[in-house]
Amino acid sequence: MTTRIDRRFAELEHEGRAALVTFTMAGDPDTETSLAIIQALPKAGADIIELGMPFTDPMADGPAIQAGGRRALEAGHTMKKTLAMVRTFRKNDDATPIVLMGYYNPIYIYGVERFLKDAKAAGIDGLIVVDLPPEEDEELCLPALKAGLSFIRLATPTTDDKRLPAVLANTSGFVYYVSITGITGAATPDPDLVHAAVARIKRHTALPVAVGFGVRTARQARAIAKGAEAVVVGSALVATIKDSLDKNGKATARTVKAVTALASELAGGVRGAKRKG
């Protein structure tokens, strides 16, 4: 079955360019503003949307995304509201792929079977669950694939050729390459090292490779896009949300515009890259 993710990457391959994947936290800084942001992102140049699932113990996230999750939770955001946001988004956009990213706990609490059914019905296309290794595929990965959702796995600089086949075994949609070791937004990736790592992963899979962690500017996005099928930007967008809030941490008239302005800059960088190979 061809998915929205498959179709989007096929379109972009035809155009000869990489995808811009944007990450924001669902419900940050509140549900209404968060929905307005994701509704505006495709027009700003986002090709794929990643939505974070707020969680109280986000161990792999850096300060910006942790703060975004806290803002969402303090505003009363829930998994049910995340799925409702996506259902509303789908009323006017049936083409842009949406991937939920986060930790297993909120899905487990919701109930795996119920979550997969509701996520699929809402219009979710894939899942990135950072704390479920391949050894636990029966927990969520295999049921997700059966439900028609892509399960997108992370590969890192420490994922060697011996480990890669296990990581890739049930991966679908795309592979997410974490370009640096450590937490999100902590350092800047080296394009040459990233391109070499992507080429190594491509020797093991035909899936597109998206590169994330540490990309903040259009210039960095352009450099990464030359050697990958997609560039993921999260911390910079979430930090932009924070910087737009008033002194009480509430959304302002600038919030949506600030995020879409940065997304447009990043999209320009990605579109300006000439792909290698």
C-alpha cells in the first residue's frame, strides 16, 4: 500500500530535491495555537510534519523541546487533543504526511490497540518512538505496521554495520538519522560526516534517509540536504515559539508568523540544495 509518506518522497525525487520535515510539540503553547501552526506549515514549505507527543520525562530531548512539552502539558494538552488536532488538519489537507514522535509511555497509557485505531482514523501516517528498540518490536512496531502506520526508526553515529540490519528490519516510511550524539539541539552537525553516514545507511536500505538534530539555519539545512532525502528541524522552531510568547508564556499575534517565517527560510535552504549523486 502506498502511503502519504511514500507519495511525498516520490514527488520530491521527481523534483530532484530533499524534503523539509518540521517538528513542533503538539499543544505548544496551547492547543489552538499549535493547530494554527501545523495548518500554516505546509504553505510555509514543510513537506512532512512531525508532531511531538508531550511527556513528563523526555530523556532524549534538549532544553527547547523539553520546555515545549512542559508548556503543552501545563496548558492541559492530551493525546486525545493531539489526535483531534490532526483530524481537524485533515479536513483541509489530505496530502501532507504527519508523523507522531515521542515516547512509548503516553501510547501505552492510552492503550496500544485503541491508540493505533484512533491514530489511523485521525490521519496519522507514522510513528517515531525513541525509547522502543528493535528487540521490542512486538510491543508497538509490528501492531503499528499491521494497522497501516509507518514505524520510523532512529539510526545514530554509533549504529554500526552490525547493528543497522536490526534497526532497519521493520522500519518503513523513512529512516531518521540522528546526526549527533546526545540530546536534541545540542550541537551542529558536520555535513561531510553526515553525508558519509547517510551513504552508509543507504547501502543497507532503499528507504529515504532524513537527517535531524542540530539543524537550525537555512544554510545548515542546505548543506545537509545535498546528501540526504530530508532535513528535520525541531529545536529551532520550538525555540521560536518560546521567543514569541508574552511574559506570561501565552501566545501572541507573532507566534504563528514567527514559526512560519523560519520554516520558509529553512524551506528556501532545502530547495536551494543540489543533491549529490
